[in-house]
Amino acid sequence: MTVTVTPDEFAMVHFSSSELTRITEDLVGKLGIEQAVEVVVNERTPMGTLQLRSLDPIVCYAESGALENPKRVRYLSPQGAAEAIGRLLLEARDRMTDGFGAPELGAVIPVPQRVAWDTYIVARLVRLGGRDQRQRRLFGFRNKHGFNDSSDRAFKRLWDAESLTWNEIAELSDSLRSVR
């Protein structure tokens, strides 16, 4: 497994390619990913877009705002970068898992389903030692699925799950439409 970060040297933000490589290698090891991974950072925009662009090799695209410290603009947040890159790597791993059945890469995923998948992804990152984001993710989930007991039960199922398929995630999300 190889990890590459582009650009090699940053000119507009105070990021270190070697630090991003180390963060990504640590995640790749924890997640058991064996494919080559490329992290492509667009330092020309302070926005926070994250996108999985390819599975072979795994290409994680991030605008620099997604990786920077919100209290120190243009400086890397190692924890934030690990969370952002980790989300993309877990999405890639899910997509490459036999039987997971995710929509094609680049397909438009309805926002509530994307929020449900992100909930499942972030919960697994937390269990790997990431920052606890349960309350933040619960609020976002409720915003898209309703502020009610059914939504909270669905969130708990996603948050506690070790292994789900795309159909289970999508069906769980879709089942809440009638409750809202």
C-alpha cells in the first residue's frame, strides 16, 4: 500500500505533505486498506468539499477548508484531517466490500440517505479512537429524518452497527419519511 499527497509542498496553506501522509497511513493501517491511496488537496479554495473520486487507486479529494483548524485558519487540524480523510476511506472500504451494494461512485445520493451513511461511517471512526461526534451527528440526522423517537431509534441502530449494507442504510433512512 502506498499513500501519496498532492501537492508535495503547499504554498497557500500551512500544511505539511508528510504530516498528511502520516495521518493517512495511520488510517489505512487501522482500516486494513491494501489499495494505493492518493490524497489530493485543493489549497486554492478555503471551502470544505470532500469527495471520493476513485476506488483504484483510492483518490480522496479535499478542499483545504475541510482539513484546516477552524480556530487557526490556513493551518492543518490533524484531528480534523483524520476525520475527513477517514470518512472518505471508510466510504471507499464500504464500496469495495462484497455485498455492500452502494450506488455507483459519482451517483447522486439523496441527502437523507447520505446523512444516514455518514452517521454509520463516523460512528465507526469514533470507535477507532476518533473524536466523539455523537450529539453533533444526532442533530444532523434529526434535521433530515425528524425529531422523534423513530428517528432516534434509527440513529442508534446506525451508530451502534458494526456491519450494514447500503440497502439496510437506505431502507432505514427511507422508512422515516412516513414518520416525519
